[in-house]
Amino acid sequence: MTSELRGGVALVAGASQGIGAAISLALADAGMTVWMVARTAAALERAAARVGPGARPFVADLTDPVARAALVDAVAAERRALDVLVHSAGITHLGRIDEASEDEFREQVEGNVLAPYALTRSCLAQLRKSQGQIVFINSSAGKTANPGVGQYSATQHAARAIADSLRAEVNADGVRVTVIHPGRTASPRQATIHAIENRPYAPERLMQPSDVAAVVLAALRLPRTAEVTEISLRPMLKS
């Protein structure tokens, strides 16, 4: 039997666009109530409207401890244990080490490492209660470190280490932890990255957010006799 998602509760961080929005839609289509979290209210409302009545939009900067606590309290107030936690929020700054500033590095560490770490800690009691699942949307940069992305790669390597350690700590409680490493995926963030790199943006040649969402859904539905620990994806068409 597959893990049943219908009737459960999910929280998706970074849900206003791209991969996070696609995962939110897929989870809602599977019958879940989805708490969609993002910093930008207008974009989040548009994404939530596409998801439909299963959406619970919540505007928050997850690097802010007060905002994180308010989110966790709001989810807990429904008196339904959290079943799925998806980390898809993140910050990307590009630049060679002799150009990239410490302030940019600090911002990425706070957004890509400390925020998901702290949110996971705050949600663990609920996830243990439901024997839930945690998904970290990482990056191909979490497996390799190329020129110009050293800071970002460092944060993704750190997030991967946290996920691996967490998995070893919570598997005995029935909680599964999966890390997804997508390559370049069509999204507003990727369009910005292409502009910074002075490269033409051709989204049709990239993976689509729905591709990543389909893989996440398949991992969540896997029978409880197994666990997907890590998956790497890349565009079929190479630039």
C-alpha cells in the first residue's frame, strides 16, 4: 500500500512561485491541506488562488524567529498533526570568491541553512506524532561546487548534511527525510540567474517545476517499507 496523503496537512516553505508552488498544487490535488509560506504577499496570494480551497497562505520571512513561531502556532491551532514539511525557500547570490561579499554569504546561510533548520526543529514534535515526512529541495549545487557559486553551494552542502543527520535521528520514530537535487528548472529565480550570467533564458529547455513536484509526490507515496533518501534531476535537453 502507498502512503496516504489525502486528508493530511502539509507545510511548503517557498510556495509563491516555481518548484514550491508546483509542489503545493500537487499536494492539494492529492487531497492535502497545504500551508503555503512565502515572503511576498501578492505572489503568494496568486499561487494560493491556483491551488484552490486546500491552500492556507501565510506570509512570513522564515529567517525571523517571531514569524516562524507564529507560523508553527497557526498550523498547530488546527489541531491536526503536520504530515509533510517541504523546504523549497531559498536565497541565491552568484559571484566568485574574490567578488562575493560576506553580507551576501551571511544572507544565504540564514535563508538556506538556519531558517529550514529552525523550522524543522519547531515542527519535529508534530511530525513525530504523525510519522510524517520531510523534503528538502536542494540543488545540483549541493553535490558539486562550480566557479561563481561557492557561497550558494556551501549552503546547499550544509543543508544536505543537516538532512542526512536528521534522517538518522528520526527514522526510528517513523519519520522519513528526502533530499531532492534539481538541476536548472524554469522559474523566475532561474530567469534572474540567467540574466546575471548574461545567458539567454529558454525555459522550454529546462526542467519544469511540475517535473520536480511529480518526483516529490512519488517519493511521499512510496510504501513505508522503503525511503527515498536522495534524488538528482537534470534537464533532458542540455544547453
